[in-house]
Amino acid sequence: MNFEEIKKQAMSNWEAMQNSEKTRILIGTGTCGIAAGAEDILKTLREELGKNSIEADIIQVGCIGLCYAEPLVEIVKPGMPGVFYGNLTPELMAEIVRDYLTADNPHPDLALGTRGEGTINGIPRLFDLPVLKPQVRIALRNCGNIDPTDIHHYIANGGYEGLSEVLRMKPQEVIDEVKKSGLRGRGGAGFPTGLKWQFCHDSPGTQKYIVCNADEGDPGAFMDRAVLEGDPHAVLEGMLIGAYAIGASEGYIYIRAEYPLAIQRLRTALEQMEKCGLLGENILGSGFKFQLHIKEGAGAFVCGEETALMASIEGSRGMPRSRPPFPAQSGLWGKPTNINNVETWANVSAILQKGSGWYASYGTEKSKGTKTFSLVGKVMRTGLIEVPMGIPMREIIYGIGGGIPDGKNFKAVQTGGPSGGCLSASFLDSPVDYESLASAGSIVGSGGMVVMDEDSCMVDVARYFLTFTQLESCGKCIPCRWGTKQMLDILEDIVTGNGRDSDIELLLELCQAVKNGSLCALGGTAPNPVLTTIRYFRDEYEAHISEKRCPALVCKALVSYYIDSEKCQGCGICARACPAEAIKGGKRMVHVIEQDKCIKCGTCLDVCPAKFSAVVKTSGESVVAPTEPVPVGSQA
Amino acid sequence: MSIAEVTQNTHTVVQKDEETVTTRVDEILASYTGGKAELIPILQQVQQAFGYLPEEAMSRIAQFVDVPECTVFGVATFYAQFKLVPTGRNIIKVCRGTGCYVKGASRILEETEKILGIKDGETTPDLEYTLETVACFGSCALAPVMVVNDKVCGRMTTDKVKKILDRKDQH
């Protein structure tokens, strides 16, 4: 079958579905959706449709990125725009089926927004909402729109058109097109993709490999998972294009085992590609041959590094080696190899579908196109977003994210995972692009963006990241293996109240040594969280060291709890809940926490009724409270 | 709520004699050719069968891929996924990713440790539960997250942990 025939069939299937007399119901069943309870919603939906004898097509789609509103369902009645309902419970789902599907009440009170032609009174258009308006969806173009297990859905939306075009071009023309687009590697380092391809293309050798790095290891990042779950073909088409341009006949997708659904989606996609003649000896009759293999990672953060990843594919311990030779000259089994990350590949297929000029029209001069971020932490609307490069950080956090919940204040935003840094409020009005983030001491990285409010202790955050990098250091080179350990020990001292005056200077010196001396980027960037927290939040380090005080009330060794004798009503709830039996009291007696028994678990603070709010958490202050229980009221 | 309501997919706990291990391992090896690149996929499949990597299995695999036993041991100890001791029937993983950390994952871990009476990385003596922490599940928008066997549970609270792990419900 040639591409025109496949496309025709895909289009006619897609149109039949769009013009169907039946209602279509799209439900997000990516990992996030399922974790939020999508399976229960799906069950209720099926039951309610059955009970009310309604015929409808249920399509399970990937993540549209509105994770805060999961579980999420879109209902498209014939001739009507699709209506999105979020934060569903089985009860709400049943109510919507009854009211909107059996009657005609679209429940504007429960609806998030509409999509498609037409409007419904009282419901805004989804893409006009503040969370979506600033977004430009290129890598995520199909996520949440199509059934990721049906290749026809992808093809009907422009899929594999880029490839079919590419097969008529010369490999060098393809590379030039990618160069012109200005695309830079989305895995973290931001190296120009076209140039990387050129190196591998120019390397002598008949056997070459391409690799998709789907070992998304940064904690707090899930962009690649969402793309693979929601639109696997976007990535696979990109890989085919890359393979053709470079001259590779074999490819690997190295994906972490923690993403079982993404792996399953990839397997399905590969089977369908084979059936359509998009893999194998003679792809779309062009004579181009290509095979793809899935390799499951086994849990090692360092395998996100190119040379470690290749060692892992070859069956060894995933330890990096020094470069040069670069993978483009000597990669997998010593052959020229090109490695790009999931999002980069998904962008490649879009660029070849729509042209380099179109892609380069987004973004800034040096950072073209868009970037996906997983916006998480202390922000109202958590989710997966895609924005043009250069957008101000404030617009992401306050516009798309809706600001900080519970009336708290913004403190920091962490980008780039353990390789990145924590930026303070002074950065809010700076643009988000490679250069600007680098000059602030952080990196764009793969796209994790964790927002922190006043309840986060920046010293503890630095300690948290060092715990991670120290654990994940492969141990090959000493600066990383021992440097991260020493840094972690110093940070442990500081958060437990044992910090010394010289510690900050010592940390800075160690940071330089680890940065300069490490073999790979894991060690080379591990100091970033420490460097940036010292740079922007030095006062917090100083409070821990010289005043033995944790301003954010996080570091356990430096906080204490006491009961306000004027507020305690002697109800006894705290004493009963205390797991350490550290609270003395009695009926109608002001309760007292015995400090030497207290394990600082915070249970008393949680259980003290809000109307009393008598438990106080404090750090570095001298506390005036009775040492023995006294009758309630005797203090006043 | 209880584990049974969250997931039925528990692991089989296998503590078999040497002979059955070798037979089962040979069955698995039959679908491989013996290339070095197959080492990690083989270890993954063997671990899936036994819940861990029995010593005899690793020796057999070393012969099969034609590498020294120490190489197999080296690979098995390098990657976090591989276990050298039997794990429990239920595997509880608490996420310690950044998103979860900021949203209070340490309290979820503490509560789990308290209920199960074991620390991170340990297994209950009755081989019912193994507790692990994992770097990130990529479900950060629903932080804090815990994974019970294969099921991701989002927006966790200490109360939800209590409900899921209420051992009285189980037997």
C-alpha cells in the first residue's frame, strides 16, 4: 500500500467518526488520569450509558495537560462542540450522563470549556482559558485529541506526511531543513539538532544507529511520558526522518521501566507501523529500510547521559565514558550513533510536516520553537504545558499555573531537575529560554518546573537534590563520587543544626571542584542546586548556621512544637493522637508537650481543631509555655 | 479501601530449590540467542518470574551470555530495578521525586513505614510487603504519589495511606 492509499483510508475513518450520529466521549487515560481515578469514571460511564440505553463511542486518549483537573472527560454530541468536564467523581459522571446525554442540559456549572465549532451558552472556549491561551502545542499537538493506539488517527491529523515528503528529498536537504528550523536538543543541553545530525551523517561507515532517549530521569518531569502515552507516532515519525537523513538502518528507544503504559503504547505503535509498511525493508516503497527496537531501562538516573545509555543498551553497567570520541563518530558497538530525546523527535516530525520557517517563527532569536514543561509543586493548576521559548516565567506560574495556592507567597522555581537550579522571585520577569536560564545559574533542562512557596526550606531543597545525585552517581570518577557525598554531609550538618561558619565557603569551593572535575554532566551539574540556593537564598543558609533557625519551619532538628496556653481548651485530642506519648494534660487542662519526648512529627498540629488552633510550630525562638498542665483559663 | 480494592496484581513469592530455578531460567533463556546485549532483558524477565534474582539463576545466565559471573553480578547491582533477595507479595513504592517532595512525600513515607513496621528497602517477615522509594513516577501533577504493585495512587494523604494499607482488611 502506498502512503496516499493509507492516508485516504485514515481520512475516511476519521471523518466517519467526526460526522457520526453517535455521541463521542473522550476520556484521558494516561498515567496521570488513571492515578486520579479515570478507571472508575470509565466504569461508571459505561454503566450509565448502558442503563440509559445510550449508544456512544468511548475513546481513550492521552493527557491534554490539564492534570489538575483529572479525571477529565470530553463529550462531543453530534453537531455540538465538545464539552470538557474535569475533577470528575463517579457521581458527577452519572449526573452528566443523565442531564446532558439523555436530556440537553450541558451543565455549565460543571463544564471546564468547549472545543470545536459552535458555542454553548455559559461555557467558555477551552483554549481561551488562562491555562491554555498562552500555550502553543507542537510536540503535544495530538495529545488528548487522538486515540494513541490507532495509527489512522495520527495519519488523519497530518501524521507521516513529513516522512512521505522526506523520502523524496536528499538526506542533506532534510538535515538543512532541521538546521533552518533552529531546533535545539530538548533533553537538556540544547545542542543544535541539525548540527548533531550533520556530524553523524558525515561520519564514515555503512552501519549507523539512531537512539531515542526516553530515560526521563529528572524527578519532577514527565513531558516525555505524556508524549509517548498520548502520541507515540509523533516520536516514531521523527525517528524515521532522522534515520533517513543520517543513513541509519537501525534504531533503539531506550525507555525507563517506570513507564509501563508508555512502553505498551510504543509496542502497539510499532506493530501498526509494520502493518502499514512504515518499518522494515522497503518503507513506503522508497527503498529506505529501518528497524526499531525497544530497550527497557533498569533504573539508573545516569543512563540519561548518552555514553552511559549506550553502555546500557550494550548490556553493561551504565557508566559514562569520556568524550571524544563523540557518539556521532563512535557510539553503539563503535558505530556512528545519533541520540535525541523524545521531545526533540516529536518536534522533528512537526517541522517536516509544516516547514522550518513555520517552526522558527516561534520562540526567540537563539531559542526557536516551543518547550514543554511539567508544571508542578505549589501552584494552583499543575499540568503539562507547552509554551513558546522566551515567555516570561511570571506568565507560566501566574497565568497558566494560576499562582500559588492557599494565599501563600512564591519563593522559588526549580528548573532542570537535579542538574538545574532554584530561581528566586527576581527571575519572574525574565524570559524562559536557554540563554536566560543559564545566565541565572540554572538550565532549561528536560522541562521539570517545580514551584515552591514559603513553606519550602531552600537549604533542605539543596540537601534533597544532593541526596538524589549522590545516590545516583555511578561512582566512576572521584570528583562526583566523593564530592557529592561531602557536599551532602555538609548540608546534613546544616539542616540538623550542626553547621559551621565556614560551611558556605567550603560548599562553594567543593561545588567548583565537582563541576570542573567530573567526567559527565551528572557530576558537572550536580552542584547547581547548591550554587543557586546559596546565590539567591544565602540568608536561609546563614539562619540555619548561625541562629540554628529554619525560617520555613521545615528542618526537623531546628523546629519545635508547643501548645499556646491561652488557646488550649483541654479537649485532649492531641494527647490521644501523639504517637510518642509526649503530651501531658487532662480534662479541661492546658496540655503541655514534653520537649525531650517529642519526635516532631506534627501530628498534634494536624489534629488540633481549627477553632482552637492551639499548637504552634516554631524555630529559633524561645518559647514561653507552662511546663506542667494547668486548668484551662487559669492563665488569663 | 484496601490493597485488594486498589489492585489484584500481586507478585508471586517464589523460594524454590535449585533445580526448579534452573528449569524455569532455561525456559526463559530459550527465547534468547546469547548475545551480551540481551543480559539486561534476560535479568528483567528472570526477576519478573521469581520476584528477585536467585544466585543460581545468575550463574546460569552468565554461562548463557558467556560472560564471567562477576559481570552479571556487576550489572545486577548497578541498576535499582534488580533485587538479590526475595521481595514481598505486595510492593509499595513511595515516590521521592521533587514534585512529591514539595507536597510532603516524606510524611507519606513515614506513615507507610509506621504502618508496615519496616523501613525503605525492607520486606515484612511474612513476605507480604516490600517498601521501596522511587526517584520519580512522572505523575508529579498528582503529587504526592504512591504506587501499590502496578497501580499509581495520586494525591495521597496520610489518611489514604492508612486506608490502603489497613492490614485488618486483608485476611
